[in-house]
Amino acid sequence: MSISAAVASTPPHSHDLLARADVVYQPTVTSLEHLAPDADPDVIALGLATMQCAQRHGVGEAAQRLAIIDYSRSSLTPRLWVFDLARNKLLYREVVAHGQGSGGDVPDRFSNQEGSHASSLGLFVTRQTYEGKNGYSLRMDGLEPGFNDAAMSRAIVMHGADYVDPGIAERQGRLGRSWGCPALRPGVAGDVIDVLKEGQFIFSYYPEREWLMNSALAQCAQARVEQQDTGEYFLGTR
């Protein structure tokens, strides 16, 4: 059953599964905010809630790590945070590249289409690693139909790249760009991949209206955030 179908019709045992995940790891928005004070707390809340919605429907129940990418930020600034949820630790805070088809310094276009060279939004569960044309790489399986579920066929993977160089980026006004992959500095890419491989989560955010309004997982996550909040929560869209 797809994530969309699962969200529409929750299996009877899903609440038990979610409860079990919460008991084991107990990640909270507040704890992650303290670990990454420079991250947008609304993005952290949505990322965590999206992960929990996926776990509620049987995906990645054993995941212990969550990477959050905030593409609404400049490529010149750190916009990737990798959390160890089991140990309540921030493992990495890094710059990360976006796709050429997504725009310049701050991307504003996202796609699920082959040949777009654009980044995709939403939640991914990680798969196996491999050695490819970009070296050590991590496969990412998109969980949101129509928004990122073509990631595997498009070869949207996490990898290191020489063009992810903050020094050069400062001179040219933006970080180098990929063909849609979240590319990292070569010096850190392998270590980040190793903590995220095989069943962990990567969440890519931008306040795009179509995704926020039409993705089943995004809708589930926003409802979850609203239920946990006092009623004052608002996530802006464009």
C-alpha cells in the first residue's frame, strides 16, 4: 500500500506502531530545537512530524536518524542538520547543494521529473550505498507520490562533490549545483552517508504551496503539528 493510501486508511495497528517508536526514541521538537538553534523551528517540527507519519504507517519504524534540509535558505549557509534521535545529538550541520533546475542561490523550483535537474521536496527513506560516477553515494527512496517518488529512477542520491566548496561559493555568490542530488563537501560526505544509510530519513523542505497542500504526508504532518501545538502554529506557503 502506498503512503497516500495508508494516510487515507490507517491500519488498525498503526497507533501501536507509533507508540512503540515514540517509547524507544522519544524525539521532540523542543529537544531538536535545542540541538540546532539556528534552524527554523517550524521546519524542524514539520520534518519530525512527517517522519512520524511515515512510521505510523509502517515505514522506517527502526530509524534512529533524521536529516533535515531547508532549501528556503541560501546555499552559502548551513542548511542540512543530521540528528541522532536515539541519543539526542546533532551529528552534522552542513552546507548542501541543490539541483541546477531549482534555481540560483536560494532555489525556488522543484520537480519529480526526469531530466529536470531539479531537487525534489518531501520525505525520503534511505537505502543502500554504492560506488558510482560521483564516488560513494547513498540511494534515496522518495515516499511522496508525484513529488519525490521518482528519486530512485532519476538517481537522486546523496554524494560528495568538489563543487560543494564554501570558499568558491562566497566568490561566485552561490554554492555549486547538482543535477538534483543533495551533494555535500567531499571531506564530510562519506561520514554523513554512513550515519544515514539503510533505513534512515531525509526530509527536504521549501514552502511550496502545491507540495504542502497536496502531499498526503505533508498534510498528515501539518495536522500532527497542529494537534501538538496550542493552535497558534502557522506554516507559510508560497
